[in-house]
Amino acid sequence: MPDSTIDAQPTLPGVFGPLRGANGNVRITGPCGDTMEFWILIQDGRIHRCTFTTDGCSSSLACGTAACTLASGAPEAVAFELQPEDVLALLPGFPEAEKHCALLATNTLKAAISDYRKKNCPAESCASCEKECDSRKEKPVEGPVPVPPVPTQSGLSDVQKKIVVLSGKGGVGKSTVAANLAMSLAAKGFAVGLLDADLHGPSVPTLFGLSGAHAESFGDQIYPVQANGIKLMSSGFMLDHPDQAVIIRGPLKIKILEQMLHEVNWGKLDYLIVDCPPGTGDEPLSVCQLIGSPDGAVIVTTPQEIAAADVRKSIQFCRKLKLPILGILENMSGYVCPKCGETTHLFGQNGGFKTAEKYNLAFLGRIPFDPNVGLCGDAGHSYLERHGESVSAKAFETAVEQVLFALKKEF
């Protein structure tokens, strides 16, 4: 690596050096001759602290630092699945010829976790179950990555009710529904927060006219951005530029979601609305597990069968997680002509209603299609505030009352 690229005497990071009290430790020398040593302290299934040393070049130092940064605070199972690509994602422009250092860093981290597992084997003698431990170490994780119980003290400690807004597929207006649900509750005098959990396509900054805004950090806490009396958090508030692509893999996604939930100073809230990404994959699952016990889910669909079919998957997702379903909301349910009052069903009819009826779930109502919803969202204006007398706004307010009723009924 050229001297112009690598500082001969780099400043040592805070995670460099031995860790007192570590319960996992290993040293590995890579094929290039560089040696790394990792120390980890695992408590309650989570890596409480991670440090390392290396006798290698600045590339080894950078990769070791990145691996420790990703592992610190992460669930043990998540840290064990970190890949060189995750390390390199934190090091843009890293030289191709030095990428083997990322492999050395992740391999050393995994070996340190394996050392912890071996020392803490539940059997009286690890020698008696060595084969089982080796099998566990080599076996790939099947299905969703497990997330441990939420810590007692977190940013959610003073949040009374947590509602997740889900959809089986994208394009049904889920983010708009989540934003208007938050605004409606805030208008009723409740203290409300809104978390945008869609890491790759965050919508909340645009919907609230805050594109380009940034969340501030003080000490080890992140403070949400505020607008319309609502506390907001989104990965969009962490980007250098609104058009920046978020290119990350699973383990890092979980760490970011955990940060936005538990390291954000949400303060006292009556309701936290969580706008989940579409589908039933990694992010919605991680959000529900990291919250611990969401108080309920609102499932959003449009009337056509192709959307309702995916909603059925969301219903099964909630039932497997034992997540109460507050109801199904049918969005874009017909277009009401402002001149003649005639309704044109642009996307079919009754898909959401029939699904709710089939699964014995509450039907929260139909929200007619209104072009002003999109226009207000693009401009960062409150649709309910500017068009409160419209058919769609009144239908939405009825849906919010249904949600509040379902919460009281459920709990």
C-alpha cells in the first residue's frame, strides 16, 4: 500500500489494546504475516465491549477498528455473522490489495466469540461436548437472526404504547398512513414519536419537509428531529446527502435499527409509531423483536387482490410473533370526483374488507384516493391540517378512532 495512502504512524483508536475482564480472547496470524488479537466481553447474549491489537499496517488497524465498532453492542449471534463486506462498508475507498485485512479481522472476531462459547459451555467439561461445540460454531444461522430481549433501560423506557405499521408489499401508502396516524394523534394532544424503519427508502424526512436535516448526538444519545409536535427518527437524518444510497447488509441493519430504537432519547411518549419496511423479512422482524412487545400492528393494503394476498402474509407474520393486530386499513379505496361525487374504483374493491372479514380482524375503514395526499407529502405539509374537511381526511380520522378503540379493547 503506498505511503501516501497510509499514515506510517496512525493515531490509535479507542478500541485498541487489551480488555480487562474479557471473557473471550484469541490471537491469529494471517497469511500476509499480520497478527491480530481480539478481546470481547459478552454479557446477557450481547457483546458489551470489544477491543483488539495488531502488529500489522494501517490497513489491519483500520479493519480491526471497523470490526470492533460493528461488534460492540451487537447481539453475539449477529456479531458472529459479520462478513468482510460489512467491515469494508465502513471503509469507503479501501485498497483492493489490502482487503484480506478485513477477512483477518472478521475471522479473529469470530474466533474470540467461539472462545467465549467454549469457556461458557453448559456442560461440566467442554471436552465432553467438543463435537457439539464445533458443530454449533460451523453451522450457518438458519432463518431470522435471533435478537435477545430488550434491555430494561433504553430509549423506550418512557413510551406507553408502541404501534407498528406494516404492509405485505410496497406502494400501498404505508408511510403516508404512518405519518398521518402520528399527526392525528399529536393533534389530539398526545405526545407522539414516529420512527422510520425503512433504511433503504426513508420517507419521513420528505413527508415532514425535513429533507437534508440531521439528528444531533450528545454523548451516547441521539436526539430526534421534531416537526408538527412529533419526535421523528429516520436513517435519512443520518445521511450526508438525501440522495445517498444506503448499502448495508443484515447485521449492520440490525445494529442501526437498535440504535434508532434504544439510543435515541425519545423521552416521555404516549405513542411511538413505527413505519416498517414492506414485507415480512429481516427489518420488520428485527423491529418487532427489538421493541420487545409492540402493543399492536396496523396493516395497510390497497383494494386489489395482489395487495390483499401479501396482506395475508403479514397477518401470519403477526400471529407467529404473537403481535396483536389492531386492524386492516384499506388505502386508495376509490377516487371520489370532486365535481359530481361519483366514486371510481381505480384499484378494485373490498380487498382489505374481505381479508379482515375472512380472518376475523377489525376493519379500520377505507381511505379514498385523493391526489392532495401525494402533493402534501411531497411538499412536507400535513394533509389532515390542510384538507381536514375532505372525504379522505374524515375517513382517516375514523380509522384513528378505531385504532384507539382497538388498543383499549386489547389492553
